Amino acid sequence: MKETAKRISIVRFAPRGEGSFIETVTSRVNEHLAVNNISPYANTAMWVKTAAMLTLYFGPLLVILSGLVAGNLWLFFAMWFIMGWGVSGIGTSVMHDANHGTYSANKKVNTLIGSVLEMIGGYAVNWRIQHNVLHHTYTNISGLDEDIDTMGLIRLSPNQPRKPFHKFQHLYAWFFYMIMTLYWMTAKDYLGVMRYKKLGLLSNQRVTLGQALLKITLAKIFYYSYILALPIIFSGVAWYFVLGGFLLMHFVSGLFLSCIFQPAHIMESSSFPLPATVNGKATVEESWAIHEVMTTTNFAPNNRLLSWFVGGLNFQIEHHLFTDICHVHYRRISPIVESTCREYGIPYQVQPTFRKALLEHARMLRKLGNGEV
């Protein structure tokens, strides 16, 4: 743990240089937005989507609590299944943008909308540390990017130790993907906040450990009260069926969210750099922006329905370079980013379909498990 804290404080990226890629692409994107009078923040379509995603989650819950589906278990479980997609939609299209600050220039608006994460069982401060600070800064760097840290259960980087059971990970990884949100809503936030306290990352968010633990506990009590206790009391369905529906919801959301985020970075074409020691400091060979492009893959750019539902995260390269721009604009700026990458000789990785991206991710899991990469 102490080693990780030290690495977080000293890892550096190569200087961007004069006429750098990031300066050029940022200038071009900003010019495009200005010329077309486009605000980088949420537009009407984004607010409509927000309402749709919240309805997709809370609508079925209200149906369950009303008792209307008590006499039909198929419909009862269908409501939980739909709620699983609602969790996914809120995660990718609502709280994600809000916690990146892209709904509005008003920070209070972003904070308010970002707090929907607490309503679905998470903790926004932890998420911002893991995602905004660590993942978006140190993408695919072992020991720093916690998105590739699975406590050794799955090998997601060539720089991680390989264990004998990893050779089967392309088969069993999907189970762990399924329980991702369930683990998140139970133990992960508590473990995370303790770790971030030791690393000095919690204080950067202006939150004390006591405050964090209190808010996490209150959020969990609120979450489990309305998601389990209320359905057990009011749905008219036996408690074990309610528990089964709850698990189904998390299996759906966990698997789908993993299938969105994992192919964006765990691919054979992705870079997994190891910092080298330069003048006594750990330094990544590339500048930060080039590093982000080289560790990231887009997929299914022409699938508008998928792009709408996953909050534009199939345009992951654009997201990593422009976290301050609402995802509804990614499709418009992607040609600018791609052409600039080509101009600078930077690989711009794209998988044509979602299915192809998943197959390539599964192939990478197998190669990592067999020690081929």
C-alpha cells in the first residue's frame, strides 16, 4: 500500500512538447463547438435521456411496490430485469456525466445529479477517486489504475502476475463481471474509502474518513431499505423471490456495464505501459494524451441505439481526451479526434461492432490467461 501511494505521487508523463497533439486536437474541437454554437454541456436531448433512464429504473420499482405483478412471477422478474438495464443506463448516461461535471457549468447541478449514485447504492466520492483521478490519469498502468485490479482473480494486464487458474479466465471472468455491481453496493465502498484514506486521496476530496463512512452507511441503509425491505413488505411476493429479483437486477447491470468498459481498454491493441525511472522519477514514455489514446479503443461507432444507451462510452477515446464535454457531443467530435490522431501518427483503435469488441476482449482474456501477452 505504501508503495502504491509513493508511485501515485511521483509518476509523470513525458512532456507534451511544442505543437503537441493535445493542443491541436483541443483547439480543433473547441473551434468546432464555437463555430456551431454548441455548448459543451448537456442539451435538451441529454435531459430527456436523463428522465428516460431514471424512469427505466424507478418505474418498474413502483410497479413492484404496487403489487400489480404479485400474481405473475414472470412479470415480477421482468420488472427486476428492466431495472437492471435502468441501473446500467443511470450509470453510463446520468451519474457518469454528472460526476465528470458535464451537465452544467454550475457545480451544484452536477453534484445534485451525481448524487443519484447514492440512490442506487454507490458513493460518489469513491467513484470520482477511482474513475476520475486514477483511471483517467493512469489508464492501464498496473498498481495505479484500479479498473484493472481484480485482487488477482482475473489477469487484465501483461504486467500482472499470472496464476495457473488464469488460463480459464476467458470462461469464468463473465461471472465476476456479473457480480461487479453487487460487490460495489456491499463491500467495495467501505474497502475503497479506507484505502483512499491511507493513500491521501480522500483528503483531496475534502472529506474526512468519518464523514465518508457515515455517508456510505446512511446511503447503504437507504438503498437496501427501498430496494429490498419495501418490496418484501409491499410487493405481495415471498421474500426469497424478492431477493432473487434483486440478484437478477445486479447480474444484468454488472455484466452489461463490464461489457461496456472492459473492451474499451483490455484489448490486444491496447498499451499497458510500465513507467521507467528517469532522473529518479517513474516516467511514462508518452505524454498523457497520447497515452490515453494508445490505451483506449472505440467500438460500434455507427450503432446509434447502443451509443445512446451507454452514454457515448463506445466513443471511449473522445471521452478520455475530453472528460469536460458531455457525451452527447462525442459523435460529432470523433472525426476531428480521429483525423488528428492519424495526422500525428497515433493509432486510433476502433472495433466496428459491439459483438466484435466483445470477441476481441474475450480473446485478450484468453491470451492474458495463457501468458501469450
